[in-house]
Amino acid sequence: MTTTPIISPIADLQRQLDLLQMEYEYEKETYRQQSERIGIHRKIQQGLCWYPVISGKSYYNSLNQLVIEVERRDDKEIEHNFEYGRPVCFFTTNGTGNPRYFNFSGIISYVQEDRMVVILPTPSALFDLQAADSSLGVQLYFDETSYKTMFQALSNVMKAKNNRLADLRDILIGKAPAGRRSLFPIRFPWLNTTQEEAVNHVLAAKDVSIVHGPPGTGKTTTLVEAIYETLHRENQVLVCAQSNTAVDWISEKLVDRGINVLRIGNPTRVNDKMLSFTYERRFESHPDYTELWGIRKAIREIQSSLRKKNHSEKETARNRLSRLRFRATELEVKIDSELFGEARVVACTLVGSANRVLTNRNFTSLFIDEAAQALEAACWIAIGKADRVILAGDHHQLPPTIKCIEASRGGLDRTLMQKVAGNKPDTVSLLKIQYRMHDDIMRFPSHWFYQDELQAAPEVKNRGILAYDTPVVWYDTADCDFEEDQLSESLSRINKQEAVLLVEQLQNYIEKISKERVLDESIDFGLISPYKSQVQYIRGLIKRNAFFKPFRKLITVHTVDGFQGQERDVIMISLVRANEQGNIGFLNDLRRMNVAITRARMKLIILGDASTLTKHAFYRELYKYIIANGLVIKQNIK
């Protein structure tokens, strides 16, 4: 990996702050324009809005927050972007079709498919919603809180002096060396050699260690082992990731190892197993919670009746309030300290590490999973609570999502993991043995992204679905006169003819394997396109085709981002772009293509116009590789 010139840490952080400010302004302005110009229907289609919704029951949750349940009535098949911690605003149309927004915003406390629970700021907000007629809607609000938290974190790091945060700043993004302990290596017979080295590397790190895990190399397995072994030496660690999904994934694995995990925030993977180790559920299950709930109820009742009382009654009521509040605080502190006292791992998102329940808590070790997808500023929120940092991920896969092109070009998408790996290569452990892909699928990404260092484990090296099958196929549509279109609504690209061909080839391959065998062995298929419009069009084609009805659960259609961390027996990729200029736009981000290609276990099928795509060096080399090691089928449908 090439090193990058190190500027002073303070200058580097100031640059990050400026770029983040740029992204903030851009996103804020985009939100304003969307709110003003885009109709309700488009917002629903883009997953930004539910309309109409039914408001359900309201109550005070275990954290004494007033919440309301809302459920969407229509458009349930459309994917949405609502998730825990995001702000929302409510509106009503009053039959006009134009939204009238309420003058308050709420925070999502819980969301599952078509139902969510929203934290409200005041009881009057609840009355407003309950008084609304049937034309109530909810949409995502601009998330200022996350940005403010990141701004604050960067400011804290810049100001840090003579403390551990200042030390970590100068090590991670400055010239100060990363320290190591001299430890006798531990053997882990159930891990491979590179995984074992990575765990020992983590244990010996005083300041920072990086676990670089290419696709299928068992990064999560390695990280869980490193956490488990660290807990033999430390009482408690903090485990974070950029997204709730990634936090859930590693939390589940830790729970499976018998580790007591306290999950701060709402799990995305909502099941009883996940819910049972959330802070809220544990809080509610505590033996003292019943008393606390009763006290809180009494406080609210006294407060609501206070105005009706005379002077002497008010004085008595205030004295009682004071005693009740003292007891409530006493119980809250007791429950909280017992929950944290029992937990060996505290797990949350990076932004979630700013949660009030984590105020003034410090951890010896912080593990950040999927660190290559996290904004640097978000990492610093959690690093401010730790003495040492372990970063795990792969900077050759999906980067952080940056919406402002100027901010991205300025380096906002360059992660902390990349900086540390580039400037302190001795902190990096590369996992080299992968357990996912057939050797023919693996060799090209290994060459292009990982300096030919990956090896296929013997058990996956030559496995396939059919005898004499070709693991890598490219259907070249250059002679088909297929056309890409740009949808004005979303600016996304679509190639309908290529989508039809993809679905045809999927049907052919299922028939070739045999329907019975696909169902008996649960052979699964992933259909990927970088473009949302193409994804939606393919979904529609499959939904309308009766042939696929028995296989619905075995076929997943998604964007590249939606497939991060997943794998399937067969992966089919629709590249969409077809033009004489060789413009490939989104496909220039090769990290996304790396993710797409490396989802496949046994079969990879690519559909695309080679004359357009091979003007780019990556796709030209990929095409040559498939000619030499797979099969190129030239389509000539007119």
C-alpha cells in the first residue's frame, strides 16, 4: 500500500471538519429542495415517506420517553430508509394533496417493516397527532444531530492535550509510532494461520491494530475471537460499527459465544434473540423496574393535577414530587450500573456511542467493525471513549456514502482505516484464505485488489453446482442494440432489454439445474445491479413471471450496497451501461464492483455491453480474464 504524506494531525482534522461541513450543507440543501419540490408520491417511491399512516397506541417507554406507534397502510412493498435514531417529521394533507407539516420532529425508537415507534418531544405533540384526520403522513427529517455529534467529536480531538485522546490522535493520523507489547503467541487450532496471526497482532497492540479482511476470509470470525481473547485480559470492551445492521451481526456472533452483550440502540435484525440484549429490554426486565414505573406514573399524575391545587396543596405535592424524583433517580442509577456491571461487551453504532447512557464511560479497547465504511469523524466519537483502537474491514469494498461530490473529491471518503493502513502498514494483518468463492471467481479480484495474495480454501476451490460448469460467464450485449435510459425522476439508469435477458438467463439456469434440485438443496441466487431503477425493474419482471413463484425465497434482487456482507450460490450482475462514448458513471467506483463480483460462491454471470465497458481498464482486464478462464457469450438479439 502506498503511503500518503502526513500533514499535521490538527491540519488534517481541520480539513475533515471543513469537508464534513460541506457535506452537511449539501445534504441540508438537498433535503430542503426535496421537501419543497418533490411530491408525496415520489418521496414514497424513494423510501423517504410513509403516507397514509395510522397512529396507534402511545405510552412512556422504559427510558421515560413519550412514544407513539405508527403503521403504514399502503405501498408496503416499497423499501424504506427509516431506521433507529433518525429524525422524522409528521404532516397532514387535509384532503388537499399538499403537505402541512407539524412544528415538531420526533426520533425513531424502533422500526420493523411497516410499523415504527417514534419518540415525541412533548405531550402536546401527541395531542396534535391524535387530532389529525386520516390523511396523516410521516417522512424522514434532516438529521442534524448526527452531524453535530461528529462536529463535536472532531473539535474534541483537535483540542485534546496531555491525555489519551491526544496520544491516539498523534498515533493514528500523525507521526507518533504505534506501540506493541511483547506477548508469547497463542495458538488457535480452529483458525487458519493468517487469522491466528491477526488475533495475536490485536492482543499485542498497545494503541492500534487493523484486521484487513477481504471477501470471504472470515473477518467476523477473527474479530469475535480477538474480542473473546481480549475479554480474558479486560473486564469490558466497546464494539461499534457504522450501521445498525453491522452492529447486530457482530453482536449476534458474540452472543453465540456466550458473551454478555449490552446493545445500545435499536437492532435492525429484529427478533427475540436480538431484542433480549438491548439496553431498553434489559432495563424493563430488571426487578426494580416495576417500582420505577409506578413512581414515574405517580410523578406524571401529580404534575398534571398541580395547577388545580391551592397553595398549601401545591406545597405538599411539590415535596412529594421531590421525594419521588430522588427515588426515581436512585433506581435509574442502580439499574443502569447493574446492567453495565454485568455486560462484557457494550455494542452500538459509532454515532450511537454518544448516547447519554454512555456519558463518562471509558473502555480499555474499542473494536470498530466495517471501519472502511465509516466516516473518520464518526470513528472519533467512539475513540474518545477508549484507550486503544482495533479497526476491522476492507477498504477495497464499499466506501462511506458521500453525497457531495466536492467533499468526496476533497477526501471525505478517505477513511481513518485507510490513513492508518497507508502510513503505518505494520499495524495491518491481512487475512488471506477465503472460504466463499470458487478459485476462478476469486483470482481476478485477488489480482486487481489484493496483489494476488488471496487463496481459496481447499473445500471451496473447485466446488460447483453442475458438472463441467463454467464458474464465470459474461453475456456480451454489444451486438444487441440495447439502450440505457435515464429516469428523470431519480436520475438512475435503466436498461430494460438487459433486465429481460438477465431474467431469461436466470430461468434457463434454474431449468438446467432442475427445479426440484434448486428447491431440495435451497440453491440461492443474487441479482445485482448498481442502479436502483434497474433493480426495481428486475424485481417487477420476476414478480410477474409465474415460473419464479416457488423460488421467491431463494432469489434476492438488490443494489451492490444491499449485498454488502452477503453471499449467494449464484450471482448475476446487470451492468446497465450501453453507449458509444464509453460513459460508465457509477461503475467507475471499482470498490462496488469488487463487492458485486465477490458475493458469488459457485457461479458468476455478468451481463453488459463490452464495447462500452471495456473502454475502462478494469472492465477490459476482467473481460480478458473471462475469455481466458471462463466463457464470453456474444448475444446478437436485435
